[in-house]
Amino acid sequence: MATRPDETHDSRDAAVVVAGSLLADSSARRWEIFAKQSITRQTELVRGKLDRTLEVAECGVGVRTFDGLRAGFASASGFGRPAVERTVRAALAGAVEADDPMPPARLIGSVNVAPGPNMPARGWAQHIGNELELALASLSDGRIGLERLIIQEGRYCWVLATGEGCVIDHQRVAASILVEIRVGERSGLWREWLHVADPETFDPAAAAARVGNRALLTEHDITSDHGLHDLILHPEVSAHLFAGIAPLFLARDEATDPLPRLLDPQGLLAAYAVTVVDDRADASAPVVGPCDGEGLPARRTLLLDEGAPRHRVASFADARRFDETPRGGAVRLSYRDCPTSGFANLMIVTDDGSPATELLAASRRALYLLRPVGPVVCDLEADRYSIIASGVWLKQQRVCGWHPVVELSGGLGAMLRRIEAVGTDLGWYQTAVGFVGAPSLLIRRQPVVG
Amino acid sequence: MRGNHPRFEDLFLERRLEIRVAEGEATASCRVDGAAVRWRFGSRSVMHAAAGVSDRVIEGLLSRYSYRPSVPAVSGRDGAGLEPPEGWTAWARGVAAGFPGRSATIRYLQRQAVVIRREGWQPVNAPGLVRIEHDPRRGRALLAVWRRPELGDWIRRLIEPPPRRTWSPPPGLKGPIVLTDGTAGPLLHELVGHLAEGDLVAAGRSPLIGLGGAALTEAAIDVIDDPGRFDLPGAFDADDEGVTAQPIPLLRSGRLCGLLCDRETARLCETRPGRGRRADWRSPPVPRLSNLVVTGGNHTADDLVSGVDAGLVVTRLAGASVDPVSSRAVLRVERGFEIRKGRRRRPLSRCELTGGVTEILAGIDPAVGNDPTTDWRLGWCVKDGMPLATGSEAPTLIVRNLEVL
């Protein structure tokens, strides 16, 4: 039968036992076994009609070893004995001379995470699709056309076991919705990804407002403008901008580190309004777990404290290599991947933020960037950024025109230090560096040619 | 459909091997096997997939409904699985050691698949690939078919540090841009390849809709999507829906003449299938291009540069993208030069070039280089979050409607 997490819990644990006994009889002095199984269900509705359903069951094992001199890693799909044996053999055979990459047992542990919601009942996806369609129609008097909805529901569980006897077991449910809408013919297709922290409390009306409100602004006439404007970045644009500077928050070699060159004389990378964290302990964020990718307890790591760089994210091996304190900065995307330094939930803190409506009202002449239409590029070495986005012009708090493609570029550090305020409208987005949670941002006096 | 039974479409079995080598790190090997069955309920499609290719997994997938289809037996499925070529790991260790500062990750990627339909089964073979990521923050990478003779030269060029003193072209600069050393391939991959994909066309989202038969460019180039080119990374002998690979011309003498479709969009667009490609067994096939091959003209690259009074020549790209919504393309330039009075002058800083899709195509100069060159930099193409290996080979082209961002 096809693999299902509830049915194969035993197979998962049996795979860990088999791997453990093979490793105990091997040359490995230390080892770590990561076994994961997941089931994901994806429902796709096109113009309200059920178009496609995907159901994927996956399981596999990843093994890290260290024999006192050499470190190895291998992974394979399946929980059967042949797959486990092959994985252990490959990890030992592929080992190369290296420091022990695994954290010592004394650092391994876990924190309590709030119990996750249950997997939504079958039919939830179609129900939510219908509700969202109604909510969008009511928001816009029918001016928004719902083109496509992709609803993903997933349930996964994993176990991390080490040769020293540490065992961390975790299971979780995750859900998200990709919405594609169209407003008239001019502004094309609008795509929004929604993280659903709890399917039971998902509010279709709030989701429809988030998806639809900015798209409706493009109904204004197309106009252009230039000169010094305040910039207001929609959370999606902010998220991609901060994904662009995220490499600055990873531990790295001093010789090639661009961060010092981006700081102002006061040691600030960004304005006081900006505090950035990698939050692995927030139960409402997209990536939730009791520990990082190699077993260090989940925590919130302060990366940028009121504009000033504080800590950096690193796996245990990178923390040792770059002389950082290990803070649990490893990510392990699946059983296939060896843990590496990375972000789980990179987030701009909004505790002292203002509602987005106040940001919009705080400017007499502004360009409100609604969404990126090309890659947001941050050249950290050259201290430059470029954003290609679609936006609307605001004068005296009123929208006075839409600009389908506006191109902005300039000094990156200077722009980050002109962020005057952050909003409270935090949204999660998938980016090249993982999940980024960002609010609207108000940036004062940027030169604009539109 | 028979009664209320779902219609069985295909069973897909796949084995993937990835070996990863980085300086100072363990050699990481990852083997992933999986199977997927697709069904159709009227206009709705359903796919069930599971890890493994054992009889038990396949039986579980085929027995999801009361109606269990009979499928042909496949021989050779119980083989030992994929293995890396002999000596690859030692070769990769040597290459990794040649990069400064432990900055490179070298991967060997191999896949084998079988598509089983009622009428029979079709093996899917693809070449083993080498992917090297060097300084991934700046997007420096290489993708090539393993054992391609030029691989050593491409690696040397990837390691080469950028020039120290560079010139930033001013934003808004709009002059003739000479795309040489294969860099025209990624541009046409975006402008013609992606926008001729059946899903965009069937959904009414491609700016090329309605332009069938029309001359998109004055340049009399042929642009062909050719999965049979096994020296390029996007090669396969059958697509992931079991359709035998055939070249599909997209432009003939600059005129739009073809689309890239999977079985479903081929039916909607009334054309032939053959480009249903899966990111892996967990993903359904979608229309994707393979290797975009552009025919050469009569001019040497040097002649084309010398005919430009003031402009830019691009010798290497760091990335390219197209947004079907805004109908704009962006090229991220990694290396190049300013051209003044027909000669290469100052080396370029990294910069972006942008323009509208149809305007860029209309602005391609009729003079075409006689130097079709493989692009080794890009090729790892991501669409809707799904990465696939693709390839391109193109001669030097002059484009007039690109603007510095």
C-alpha cells in the first residue's frame, strides 16, 4: 500500500533502529540518524472548478557519521532495510577527512512547541476555495476574477536520533494557499501565497482583503512621475528586499565579509526602526520545530537590533569555523539534505510598528510599490540595489495613478538607513533564502524616475 | 472512461542519484526512488505518488480505486540502481580543491525513469550532469553534461576572478548590445522558449498568443527546441509522458511556428506533445523546454563587434528571467565590455538589462554570427518553483531594444 504517516510510524522507528545497529557495529564513533515521512495533498481549483489533485507520500533516511578522523553523509528514500543499509554504507564510504560536524550531545535538546493543528478534513480545500471566491467577489463587486487556487495541506513527522542516545521526535501539520487573481485586463495576473497557521481559524474574508486590496489599486489611470518621493513597500516587496540582504546574516569568513563596508560610522546597517530575527520558536510561523536541523533547541536569534548587526546564523560546523557561538542556525529541508546554515523564519519585527494605513497617510508624495515584477537584486559587495516593481503614486494620501513597471536602483545601505517606519501587516513569503516574514516599510526621500 | 471508473493515464517510475562534493565536507550521496500514477476523472486529473519503486508501492498506487488498471510488465526494474561514473568523486575532489576559499560545491546528477501506459512502456534516459556552484550568493554556477570535452575550460573560466577595474554603464543606456559567447541562448530561452510553453499559451498568458506565423524578428534565425542534443543538459530520449523525443522548431526564419506542449496542452492547442517534463516523481509533468538551439549566420563575432560604434558586448550572464504578466525580460550581466568605435574597451560591472518581450525580439539585428556556442553558465531553469536542467546553443546576436537598468 502507499505510505501514510499514521501507518508507517513503526516503519520509521524500525528504520532508525536498523540504522542505529548498523552504525553501532561500524567504524563510526559518532552518528546521527534523521528519518522523515510526510504526506502532502495539493488541490488545484481553476475558476472555481476542481482541476487537479496531487497526493504525495514520501519517506526517507539521512545519516551523518564521524569516525574520529573522517565525516560522512548519505541519504535515501524509503524505510526498508535495503535503503537503510545502502545509506549507512554510502555515508561510511564517502567519509572524508574533516572535523566532527555534529554538535556535542550536551548542546542537543528541544523546546516545547505548541501542539499543531490537525490535518484538515477532506473537502476543506474545496470549501475554502468556494469561500475565498465569494469573499473576493464581495470585496470587489465582482471586479476581481479568481483564476486559480492551489491549496496545499501536509502532515509530516520526523525523528532525530544520535549515537549518544538523544532522540527528538516531532510531528506537525502545515497548510498554505496560492491565489491567482485578475483585475481587469491591464494589470495581468496577481499571485499571492498565504501561509495558513491554523486551518481551523483561517479567515477567508481577511485573506481576500490581503489578496485583493492591492490589486484593485491598479484600476487607476497609468501615470508617470519623477523626483524625490517617499517609498512605501508592500510586504511582498519588503520580503524580497530582505531576502536579498539575508546573506549578511550568515556566519562567514571575515576576509570576504561585505557587512563592514555597508555599515555607517555609527555601526548601523539599517535604520532604528528595523529589527530582524530568525524566529524558530514562533508557533505561527511557517517552519516550526522543537530544535534546529541538527538538534539544538529552537530559539529566536536576534540578527539586526534596531539597525545594528548582532548575531549571525550558523550550523554547528560553521559556528566553529567562523568563531560564532552555536545558536541553532542549521536548517534541514528534508531527509535528503545535510544540515547547513540557513534561516527558518527570517522576520522583520513588527512589535513597534504602525498600521499600514498610517504609513500610507504619513507621506504627502509617495510611490507605493505593490509587487516585484522582476528579481529584487542586492549587490552586497557593490552596495547597490535594484527593484523592478509595479506601483501606484500617492499624493496627499490619495492614489493618483498606477505605474505598471517602475525601476529603482541606488545605494543599498543608504536606502536601508532611510527606513522610517515598519508596518504591522506582517506577511510570510517564499523567497530564495526560505521563508521571510515582512511588513510594509516606509522609506523617506528616494529618487524615482518613472 | 468506463462507467464511473477513473481513466488511468500513466505510471511513472523514477530513480535519481545526486553526489555532492565540497572542499572539507563529506561526499554526500542521495538516492531517491519514487512512483506516481495519474488518473483522469472527466476534466479533473489526480496524481498519487509515493517513495519507492517496489511492487508493493506500485500495487498500492494502482489499487487506490475499486478499478485497478492492468499495466504492462517492465523488465530491468530491479537493477542495482544508479552509480556515479568511475573516478567521478576523485575528479570532483580535485576540482573543488582548485576553487579559492572552499567556495565550490560540485554535484553529479543522474536520473532514469520509465513511463508505463496501457499501450506499453517507454524508458526515459538523460545524460549525467555536472553542476558546480561557486559563490552562490552571486549566482556563479556551471551546468554541463559529464564528459563534455570543454568542461575543463569552462571550470577554469568559472574560477577566473572578475576584472578589478570595471565600468558601470549608466541606467537608461540603450544602445546596441552584442550578445556573444552563447549569451543569446538564455535570452531566447526566456523570450521564445518559455513563452511558447503550452500552459502559458493555453491559459492565455503568453504575449506570443496570436502571433503564430508572424515574423517576430528580422533576423532570419531558426530556433529549435532539441532534446536529442545529448551534449546539452536538457537532453532526453523520451519525455516524462513517454513521448519519443523529437526536435520542435519554434522560429523558422524569425517566424513563430511551434509550441512546446505536454499531452494535455497539446490537445488544447491542437499541436503535438513531447515536452511534458517532471521536476521529479513528486511533480506532475508540465510543458517545459529542453535544449534551445539557434542556427548560425554568416558573420564572425569580431565583425559584429567592429560594426558597433558605441554599445556593450555581453560575454557572460548571471541570470535571466521573463515575467509573462508585465511582458518584460531581465538579463543579469556578469561579464562584458563597453564597445567604442568597434573595439572592446572597459570591462563591465555587473548590471541588468531589461526590455519588453516583443520589442527585444523585434530589435534583433538581421546580421547573425556564425559561431553557435553552448551556454555553460545557466541552464538550471526554475519555473513555478520547479527546477529542471535545460541547455542552449546560440550564435552572436546584436539586440537593439535592451536598456541598462
